[in-house]
Amino acid sequence: MRYLIDHDLHIHSVGSMCSGVPEQTPDRILQYAADEGFATVGLSDHFWDETVPMPQGGWGPDFYTSQNYAHICKNLPLPCRSGIRFLFGAEVDMTLDGTVGVSPQRLAALDYVLISISHFHCTDFTIRSEDAATPAGRAAVLLDKLEALLEMPLPWYKVGLAHLTGPKLGGGDPDNHCEVLRLVQGERLTALFRKVAALGVGIELNTATFGFGNEAERQAVTAFYAHAKECGCQFFFGSDAHCPDHFVPHRQRAQAMADSLGLTDADIFRI
């Protein structure tokens, strides 16, 4: 059966510093889910667990210090509507030294977490400036971080990998983006994808990153996901919406990608 988009697990509220849109409330997010006929929707504000030591380089402390557990819990209790699961999650970063910003205790309290290893605009927090200087350096860091993450003892059934193919991998340049995605392809990525599949981790189809600069970029991203599918990985949809205007185009983009990959309902990651 065809993979039909019936969920959105990557949505930010006004509580995320990068949103700041007063209308982006849990009630508005739930209304979006009802309008789209979703069975599941998830709130995933940016978060750094204050019980986890934070590296002090780059912009991380300025961005994350106020986005602690008490802050994201201001959205609780989440509103309810019959027929819709509204999950309480968070988006966390993996820093350049391999620290993931969530403790086992917070993981247990959250319904799920989205872990980003690809925020390569955050130089000297998620990636060293010298590694970010070339596509080869960026590709190596992406593979190293994915490998290190998959060695961690996490509850993988509630973990998604956020925007693995986002344009920030290439510093916003389509040609560099294509080159990074070309360089990561190979036996090592195959082994990592097979481990992702074996652990049951979800890979995000993050449609906020599907505004391709050219056809080559679209093909490179599609090839990356096709490789993951061949290795048995499962996928989930994330709009990465930061305001109500972002809700409109993303489901169609995700469905088009799922159809192009030939995904079926067996390929859907379920929390």
C-alpha cells in the first residue's frame, strides 16, 4: 500500500527562539492536524537539557541556555482532540564533541526526540570551522557523527534523525550541497543505514529543506533517501513548521518525495 502522509512530527511553537510567532500555539498546531486529517502530530521545540554539560564554543549557549526543560514544558498540558495523537517531543543537537543535549531522564519524559547531526551553520558548536571549510570536511563530519550517535544506548523506537539532507550541509550553496551528498555515498554509509534500520531509528523527510536550488540538488537528495530505503530504513514526515504559513505546502512536498521513492506503508516510522 502507498505511503500516505498521516502525521507531522517536526513542528515548532512560539516557544522556539527561531519561531517567535505568537499564533504558533499548540492549539493552532492541533487545528492544523485536524484540517489535514492527521492521526499523529508532534511538538518538537528546540531544547537543551540543563542537566547535560553544554560546550561553550560557537553560538550554542546563547541559543540554548533559555530553551531548557522548564521552558518547553510551558506548552503542557497539550490540547486534545478525538482521533489525533498529539505528542510532546523536542529537537536536540549533537555537538562537535559528540554531546547530545538530552539526558536519559528527559528522554523518558518525552514522547520522542529529533536529533540533528546536520546543523552545519552552527560552526564551532556542531562542527569545527576548519571542517566546515570544504565539502570533504563536511561529509566526513556527517558520517562520523552518525556513526558515533548510533553507538549510543538510546531508546531508538522514539528517536528520529532530523533533516539529514538539509541544505545547511553545503552552507546554503546547491553545488556544495550536492558534493557533500556525493561524498558521503559509499560502503560506510550503507553500513550506517543498515544499522539505522536494525535499530529502528526513523529518518525524516524534512520538507522545509526541499526548496531545491537546481535539478542536480533534487537528484542528490533523492538518491540519498533511495539509498536509505534500499537498506531497509523507515521514514517520517516533518514539516519543520515555525509558523502557520509553513503548514500549507509541506504535505504535498513530502508526498511527492515518498511517491518518487516508491515508499509503502511498511516504510513509515511509527513512534
